[in-house]
Amino acid sequence: MDADLDTLATALYVRTDDLLKASPDRAPWRPTIGIAPKITDAELVTLAVMAALLRFTSEARWLRHARAHLGHLFRYLPQQPGYNKRLRALAPTLEWLITALAADTSLWSDDVWVVDSTPVECARSRETVKRSDLAGYAEYVYCASHSRFFWGLRLHLITTLHGLPIGFALTGAKADERQVLLSVLAADPSLLVGRRDQIIIADKNYYGREFEATVDTAGLHLLRPARRGEQPRPGARFLRPLRQTIESIFDTLKGQLDLETHGGHTITGVAVRVYQRLLALTAVIWHNDRTGHPIKRSLLAYDH
């Protein structure tokens, strides 16, 4: 297979279609008797991933572009309201597909993970915050790593060193990173099946005797910098170069996949746009892995 956007789109459509046929319960429910949709769920997923790779943050602009340039790939393209409604209904499907596609790579069994979280800003002006449908989900908090206050959510991410998403969660901005990590692992016990001596690299905020005991019981070896007043911790010499990996992954999501300009106005709208970008990243790594590309996280062949 070649490393270009059309080939990725075709391969992703075929694989998504196969996965949904094997697990029809993962697709949105629709009545047995009724009008069949003119665009399938697998086609819509592929269309959403292509939008993220080509950096379209406006659904209306994306569909105009697709009608002008992608007629050879899609026989039918919906209007923007229908596209938005179908995509929001596919949010749980996108969430499932990220892990299903990631597990279909040779990188899934990597024995080193990195974990961290990053802000997903949802508003800036006070008036927008007051009338936002995200009230009750988004929160005000100060982000020390970005030296700024923001109102929004946090994306918590576990990845391999190549950037392949292993586990993730979208929470309020004030959520405890340690508890979110444990919740992600508890929500999908299959993540740890067959893994021995799995190393997980984190920053100094992932600390605490009880937390570390729980992580150790789960079969993970936690590597993190020592906090002030602590004795030097093992593996410290590996931390600095490897810790930059997660920052680089977040930079891909924000700098190349426009995570911070998601445009969502409801919790479902934000979630589906975050999943859309995580699936795009996963699809690129999956395709690069299948085509033997040396840099698994490279989007260069697919951003034009």
C-alpha cells in the first residue's frame, strides 16, 4: 500500500466496515424497517478522519471541499445538519474504533507507555461561559505547564512511545490525573491482559503511596521524577528524553490536528471532535505501520 490520503481513506473504510460488521452492536441503533441511509457509518467515519487530517474545523467548509474534490471516494455526501447529527450519534463508535484500530497494529504490545493530560479549552469570554451548554462539565483552572487559566476540559492520554493511543478520557479540568488513570485502566481491564513488566512514564503529579501501590498491583512499573524532599527514584536518567514524547504527541494533536479549535459547544460535540482527532492519529499510525513507514506518527503524506 502507498502512503497517501486516498489509500489511507480506502484502507480505513474497509477496516472500519469489517469491524462494524463483526460488532454490529457498536454502531448507532436504527430501526430495521425504514429508509436506509445513503452514506454508511464506515463512510462517515472515514469522512470525519479525512476532515481532521486536512485540518478542516468547519463542517460546512469541509463538506463543500469534499463535494468539489472527493467525489471519486464518496458517492453521496450529506448536508451539514445531517452530517453533524450522524457524527454526534457515532461518538461511542469512534471511541471504540480508536482502541480497536490501535490493537490492530504491531505497536499495541509495546512495553513502555507514557501518560499525561492536556487542556481542551472550550471558551474564553465570560459571556460565552455563562451561556454555554458545557456548564457542569467544563471548569476554570490554572494550567502550570501552559502558564494560563482556561475554562474547559482535560484530555487524559496513555500512549506508546510512537504515539499510539492505548487509553484516554475526557474529564473536567480539575479532575485528579491519578484517579483518571486508574479509572481508565479499570474501565477496560483488557488493556493489561498479557502484559508483564509494563512500564508507564509519568510526571511528578502521579504520586502517592496508595496510588503507586494500586498501580503496582495492576502490574505496572511507574517511572516519574522525584518530588521535592523525596529520595532519588530509579530510572531517572531515562525520564527527560522519554517525557518529551508525550509533549510531542499533544503537539501533533494540537498543532497538526487542531485539537484546540475543535468548535464543540456541547459535551457530545466536544467529545466527538476529540475522538475524531484521536482516531485520525490512530489511523495514520495504523496505516504507517502496515505500509512499513519508519516514522509511525508522521502525518506528512496525508495532510494535502
